[in-house]
Amino acid sequence: MPAISAHRRDEAGLTGLGEAAASGAEYVEIDIRRTGDGRLVVHHDPEVGGRRLSRLSYERVQELAVRPVPLVADAMKIIAGRAKGHLDLKERGCEHETVALAMEAFGAEDFVVTTREVTSLMEIKKSFPGTRTALSVGRNLWERGAAHDFAPLRLIRRAGADMVALNHRLARVGVLRQCGRAGIPAMIWTVNAEPVMRRFLGDPRVAVLVTDHPGLALRMREGEGPEGTRAARPG
């Protein structure tokens, strides 16, 4: 059955990261960007406090953020030993340092790198051939390149990716079927609704399910109801 990747948005802060690592999920996802003074940090959006994160020092980022913004190396230490790393690169230029840190924190086998940037995955595969990677597919319709998301096999192969990281809406309109026929395992993000969660937990084409609610996903995967009661199984 699919592994579970615990996703936490920035507003959960360091507490949320610790809770995700302790949830029992096989993976914990962190979003990775670089500050203006070169520090790798865990942050989803390109801005903090209305300012571009890439133009701010790490010290200034900490001043503007509502909650502490962890360094990637520190976040990996929180996760390592309790879960595998799901490292989502939000921009170019983070590839080599992220993988080097992950090798040290997790070991070569216990992390996966996801990103929408084909060239980033190509660079990683060139420098770290054994690293598991997934091409993220699922841009907003108004974003450049969104049309390619409905037929992503060429880009997945060009990137040398081991898997595809699919938005759950795209997965339900035939893209998961395409990837499954090509033998490409899928990571499905971000699945929070129980009916959708149940659907993908039972799909053999899904290798990893990414969710904000790892406890619920784990209970459902084990055949239990939302409150931990064992669900009836067909006889």
C-alpha cells in the first residue's frame, strides 16, 4: 500500500515539523528555498512578510516571519531517524547542497527529491545518480507550461525521474493512468479529503500519498475509521 508523506505548511512552524516526524508517516515533506545570503531554509512561499525571501538575509527572514523559519539542515535532523525525507525544491540553485545534506542526514536510500524543474532533476541525476527523484506535475492553469502537465511523460523521461509527483486533481483526469501504463510510480499531493484519500490508498499505481493529515491517512490505510475504530471489511 502507499507510503504516507506528512506535509506541513509554514504556519505549523517547528512544532508542526516535529509532530510530522513523530506521526508514524514514512516520509516528512519540507519545502526548500534559499535566502539572499545563501542559507537553505524550509519555506513554501517565495515571500515572507511581503518581501522576496531570495533578497533577504536569514536574520531578516527570522524577523519578518510569524514563526521561526528552520534551516534545512536543522529540519533534516528533526526528521532523520523517525522518517524519510521528502525534499521539495521550490527553486533552482538548491540541488547540490540539498542532496549533500540529505546524504549526511538520511543516507543515500532514505530520501526523495521532488521539484517541477526538469533541469534540477537532470543536474541531480548527473551528480548523484542513485538519488531518487520525482518530477512535480500540477501547475495552476494560468501558469506557464501548465498544458504540459496533462501529458507529462516526455518531461518525466527527460528529467530521468524515478517517479512522478502528481496533483490529485490531475491524477483523477487521466494523468495517473498515463503514468501507470508507462510503469512510472506516482506520489499524489496534497490529499486531505477522506473520500479522495481512500481512493488513492487503494490504488496500486500510487507509491506515496502526501497529506496534511498523516494520522488519518495511516488509520485509513490500516482499515480503521477516522476516529480509530476498525472499519467493516467485506466478507
